[in-house]
Amino acid sequence: MNAVEQKSDEMGAAFSILVVDDNEMNRDLLLRRLGNAEFQLASATDGEEALAKLRAHSFDLVLLDIMMPVLDGYETLKVIQSDTALRRVPVIMITALDDVDSAVRCIEMGAVDYVTKPFNPILLRARVDANLGRKRISDQEEHRREEIERNNVSLSEEVRAKVLEISQSQLAAIFAMSKLAESRDPETGEHLERMREYCKLLSDKLGRMPKFQSIIDTAFIDNIYAASPLHDIGKVGIDDSVLLKPGALSDEEWVIMRQHPVIGAETLREVDRQHPGNDFIHTGIEIAESHHEKWDGSGYPYGLSGERIPLVARILALGDVYDALTSRRCYKDAFSHEKSRNIIEEGFGSHFDPDVVSAFFEAEDDFKRVRQEYRDPEQG
């Protein structure tokens, strides 16, 4: 760095300029012309040195000679324009008066302007000031854009947090509504809590099978976990004389009871009509409507069979039956896990989806753990 450059650095100029020219006389002349403007000045003798300085320091403008050894102006400009970090620095080309065509070629390559030798001090200053002014505006716009992006990111995070907060509140409200529906049946206990865990366990095991890897992901598991408490929400539409009858139901009463999947699904469809596009509600509809369907088509309300039954409903169906078998009812004692397992095994391919039964066999220990962890009060 020469005396002119050092003086400019000490003065702390607003803009920094890199002068690149292999001719020492031309380089010093430019530095002197610009030094009076209190710029921060630096110089390089060829393109390679210029690129090294550009990558090491921040510059607002480059004055770049075309004809240089090692790396000429064309090659240097090409590198600058191909580098996302450097291309924001405007480049003014330096050319001989009789070689304007070369400068035009550089403009086409991305240079912002050119000056000719010998240097006219007024034109030089005018072009430097004009391009530095545009650079300042560009920097201000970039700063505003980055600030907007930061604000958008911050806002997005706040929105996500609020959505999560709202979602959690909605889930809590829906779970409370489901609990209210279940409370009409004095024998359900911790049924809803267990159902969520059973569905999560079965979904996780099924998701490891190649057949279901493209279907069961984190969102699937989250939705079935959240929506499983809605499976019997249609019971709110069943008359107490049927729902709470202690003995066996008559054929007419069974017709009424078997309407609860339809009632539940239609209730949730109304929610979906008012607030469409919610995957959680769609999952709830499938569960509520189809969890009493059977693999062989002998279930209700529509007699669906096989894979026509939504996967979430096939999963919940097994958990629901397991929970009923291992729970005490007014007409039976709670069955052991082993007895319940045998009954489920007997339903392989008839009542239950064979894949879901296989997943249950893999998750047996966890099923027993959940049954113990969320045991009903009367079971102690």
C-alpha cells in the first residue's frame, strides 16, 4: 500500500475502491485522482491479486484494467460475475481510448461502466460517484430485503408458535369433548388415553414394514394419535336407554347402537365443511366411521372389507377390541393379556387386518405396559 492508500485508510473514507492495473504509472495516477475524495483505496497489479483482495476484504467498487498479465481483465471479470459473493461489487473497466470495443464487450459480460486512458479527472469522478451512488442504493435495498427476510422468519416462527398453541388448545378441547362423550359410559375409565398409545404403537410398527413406509410417516402417527379419541364421539347421539342398558341389547337396540359411527362421522364432516383441509379432522372422520368394520366385510355400518377400510380405522379397530377384552365390564371380568392375544389371533384375516395383527404381536410388551400405566381406577 502506497502513501496515498495509507492516508485514505487513516481518514476512514465512506467507500472503498480497488484499483487493478499492471502499469504502475496508471495505477498511481488513479490513486491520486481518487485520493482527494477521501475514499479508502487499495490496489492490485493483476487479476489474481485483485481476486485475492476482493475475497479478503469488502469493496464498494473495482476499477479494472483489461490488458494485464497473469489474469487479464476479461478473465477477472468472468470470475467476479460467477461468484455470488463478489458479483454485487460493481466493476468499471479501464481501457485505452482506441479500444472502446473491448470495454463494450466487458459491459456485456457484466461490468457497469468504463473509463478511457488518458483519464479525464471530471469524467472519472463523475462515473465513480454515479456507480458508488447506485451501489449505496443497492446496498440499502439489500439491507432492507435482509431485514424483511429476518422479520419474515421471526414472524413465521411466531405464527408457527401461535398455530401450535391454537392446535394444542383445539386438541385439548376435542379431547375434552371426547371425554365428555365417553363419560356417559361409566365403564370406560382410561380408555381414550390407552387408545392413543395403542394406535401410536401399531402405527410405528406398521411404518417399519415396506408395504406401509410410503404411507405411515410422522404426520400419520401424529394425526391418528390425536384423532383416536374421536372414535366413539357419535355415541352422544345414542339414547341413554340404549347406551347405558346394563344387559344385552335387543335387535332393535342394536340397530340404534350401530348408528354411532355414522353420527360421529357426520358430526366431524360438518366441522370439515366449516373448516376444510384439516388432515386431523379427516383422520377423525375415517376412524369414527369405520372402526367397527371388519376385514372380512362382516362389520358395520357399511360392511366394508379388506383395504377398502381406511388404514387408520383398521389400526384403531384392533386397539379398541384389545382394550375391551382387557377391561372389566358389567357382563364380564377383564381378560388377561394372553387370553386377549389368543382372541385377536383368532381374528387374523377375518376381524382384523393381518398386517395390523402382526404389528400387534411385535408390540405386545408395549401393549401390556400401556395397559398397566393407564389402568382403570377399579383395577387399582
